[in-house]
Amino acid sequence: MRNSVMGVVVGVAVLLAMAFAATTAAAVTIAPGGDITATSLGPVALTSEIATLHCSFTFTGSIATSGTINTRVGSITGGSIAGCEDGYTMQLLVGSGGPLRLISAAGSPITSVLLQIENIGIQFNFLGSPICLLAGTLGFRYTEGGLMVLLANTLTGDCGSYSMSTGTQFSLSPAQDIT
């Protein structure tokens, strides 16, 4: 009896591993691809040990029409940060383009994907003067219909570590169908 239970457990584990491997190696189709804009639906909280600032974010860039897991599928080339309180302004720094990477896909058929924006920089300004520079990677869960949800993250720099509010929703335009 024990051997048959162990055989079932091993069999299920092998099937799950095979399903995961198939999902991670499969090509993902993204339509329509091209130029994209992701806009926060409300303010994003940037929180450190000593302060929390609320600002609206917009990212602009492009996305390919296909890709595979753990590959670059586009880039974030610009954007803006606006509506900050208390005299602060922030500037989004993406240099030569923050790579947009497809990390994983979930569901069969695919119902969501994890995306990362790498090498994002945020410069804090107070009354027009730069006071701090942060950098890091931002992760998002994207579901069809154009909704992106910000995942847990930490941006670090010369003024410490900040996290951006996990769960903040962004609207992706145009919405992308992922299969």
C-alpha cells in the first residue's frame, strides 16, 4: 500500500514538473504589440522608514508581438511622475530603455503573465533641486483586459530604500491579448 501511494505521489510530481516546464518553455503571443502606455489608477505610495510620498506614474515604451519566458519582450523608454505632494517632484529615469522582461505565464490557456521593468531610476527633487536617486526593478502581474498590478519591490539609492505600494493597479493601453 505504501509503495502504491508513493508511486502516485511521484507520478503527480512528475506531471506537475512536466506541465511547468512546458509553460516556461512555450512561446507567448502578444497582440497587438507595439507602442504601450501604462498609467497608475490613482497615486502610488513610495514608502521609506521616514516618509511616504504619493505620486501618479506613467510608463511609455513598446512590447513585441511574441516572446518566451525569461526573455526581453520590450522596453520602457519614458514616462512621467506627477501629482506629488509637499513640494516634491520626481523624474523617471530610464536611460537607453528599461528592459521589459516576460518572467512567467500562468494558466492554460494563459490567463496572466509576470512582467519586470528592469533598470528603472527615480530622482527625487525638492523645490527644483535633486536630493535623491533610487534604482531597481519593478514587477507587475498582467491580466488580459489591460490591468497590471504592481508586485512587491524595493528601490534603493543614496537616500535609503523605498518600496512602491504593492497592489497598485495600472491601466495598459492598448490592452494586449496574451496567448
